[in-house]
Amino acid sequence: MSTLPTAPITSPWRWWVCVLLMLATVINYMDRMALNQMAKEIKGAFALTNEQYGWLESVFSLAFAIGAIGTGFVVDRVSVRWVYPLMVVGWSVAGVLTGFATSFGVLLTCRFALGLFEAGNWPCGIRTTRAVLQPAERSFGNSLFQSGTALGAVITPLMVLALLRQAEVTGATDSWRLPFRVIGCLGLVWVALWFVTVPQWMLQPSDAVGAPAHQGATRFVDVFRDRRFWALVAMVMAVNFTWHGYRTWLPLYLQEQRGYSREAMSGFTTVYYLVADVGSWTVGLLTLVLCKRGLALHVSRLLAFAGCALLTICTVSVPFLPDGWALQTGLLAVAFGALGLFPTYFALTQELSSRHQGKVTGTLGACAHLSLFVVYPIEGWICDVTKSYEWVLGGVGVFPFLALVVTVALWPPRKEPPPPSVEAGT
């Protein structure tokens, strides 16, 4: 008789693994968001235009695209148990070094290195949730994983503000450097938790524990012949245009165009990302509930995505909203929908190929960030030419609805067997 533990797909410990993935994403986004929260200070320190600031994001996205593909290929061949912590150490070192940058060129280099390693979080994380969760559970598990982006974005303004004040009290000339150095060290704590609390047997691919062997495409080239892959290309570009458009430009918009102080901007962006987190959890849980009530899995996912896409369209109203509760309500509606799009997207990526899950996630991530590499400088140029951030923020929320139309056309709902019974407490 085999001495292997119970298959990880039924182990209650699988939810701790999802929480640990969320914590990795929290740290990932804290390293990334530190730049956005100190954009005004960094622009002043290096005398940057909005177009140059856009290049900092653009270079990050180019590196992210390279890292996503590279990690995707590696994690399909080498155990995620070793690849994941390597990526976390890499982006942590890059974050610390950003705090020592002495020129715009060095800053660009650090952002490139950060993007290269941070990209590994998603191929590793999605491969992990696919290994430990049943299909009907994956939207909720992915919502836990992805909600780390908003939690990181919630924590970052508070930590950055506290560290900036501490640096100013001590008389530091470049107070913006300290947050990069402190936040960059947090990844080492996560690496220790990963090795101590996640056993190797839990990370076996799902097809090794009773699922159909190599579900989906058996050759990677066959993925590109699948119409569903191209629906996901449209989807991943759309959700990232919306989410990262606001991540990049919202702090500058609030401070430079709406007159928010640094403290007021940090306070509102904290609420913004808390609401985004609620959106992610709500969508993941809603999909799970709809499946338990007998609705087809794919239909449940499309309905959840459609609801979020309708909310992100609120972004077109941003240029016309007056200061105060009206503007903040519109922005919070966008926040709820923007992060709520991701659990459905990630769950759909897990339907194409079990054997090539890492490469699928990495390739799609590369598509998104190559497009962002092109878009960021254009967005910065638009902001400089129009002397307004509203043209960019007003338009980026339309893309998810367009992606929904493409997805329904290329991946329509179909008759499918009822999802397996899911017991959240087992």
C-alpha cells in the first residue's frame, strides 16, 4: 500500500498554501508599489517628466514579459518548491538595490531586475493552485492569491508614509530611499515560511493524484491552435490595462490634478485597494457559490467577469466627477471591478493544459506586459501633452468589456457535466 499522504486536492492544508501565495503577492506588490507611492518625490529627485516616469513602468513591463516566459518554461520542468523562493529572493534584492540608485539609468536597471523576478510569482502561483485545488475551487483560490495585490497596495502607502516620516526625522536627504530598503527585506521571511510549512507532496501536479493525465493540450504548440488561448490573450491585456493604468497614474492624478496632499492621497489609495481586495474575494466566492448551486462552471465564471467589466466602465465618468464623494465613489467602483476580473481570468488559464500550465501562464503574462511596455510611455506622453491624467484614467476601464465580447465569441458557454461537490472545510 502506498505511504503517500492523502492527495493534496482533499487536504485542508491546501487553503494555507493559498494564504501563503497571497502573502507572496502582498510582498511582490509592496516592492512594486513603493515607486508609485513616492512618484512625486522620485520625479523631483531625478527631474523626470511624465514620459520618463512612464519609461520606468515600461522597462519593468518588458522585463516582466521576459521573466514570465522564462519562469513558465522553468516551472514546468523544475519543482515549484525551488523555483518560487528563488524568484522571491531575486525581486527582494532588486527592491533593496532600488534604494541605492544614484541616477535615472540605475533606477531603470533596478526596475528591469524587479520585473524580471516579480514575473515569476504568477506562473509559480497558478501552477500551485492548480496542483492543490479542485476546478470549482480555483476561482476562489485564485482570488485569495490575487487579493495579495490589493493587500500589498493597502499596506504600502501606510508603510511608505511611516518610513518617509522616520527618514525625515533623522534628517535623511533622500527620504524616498528608506522604504525601498526596508520593504525589499520582507521576502526573506516568506521564503522561510514556504520551506517550513509547505511539504513537497502537496505540490505534485493534479494529474499525479487522480485527475486525468495531462488534461488539455499535450504539446505546447497545440495551445496556440486553441481559440480559447486567443480569448485569454484579449482578456489578460484588458484586465492589466485597467488595473495597472490606475496603479500607475492614480497617485499622481490625486496629488497633481485633484490637489490631494501626500497624506490624503495615501489615505484614499488605502481605501481604494481595500475595496479592490473585497472585489477579488467576492468574485471568487460568488463563482464557488454559483457552482455549488448547480450553475455550469464556465457560465458562473463569465457572469462574474461580466459584472466586474460593467463596474470598470465607470472609469469613463472620472473626468466629469466633482471632487469629494462623487469622485471617490466612482473610483471605488472601478477598484472593485478591476481586481475582481483576475480570479476568473486565472481560473480560465487553468483549463488549457495541465502539462504546460507554467508556460501558458507565462506566455499570457508576457503578452500583457509587452503591451504595457508599449502603452506606458504613450500614456505618459498623453498626460504631458494634455496636461491631464483624465484622458488615460477615463479610457482604460473600457477594455474588459471588449475582452468579454471576444471571450464569449471564442469560448462560448457549452453544456458540461456538473462540477464535483466542493466542501470548503475539507
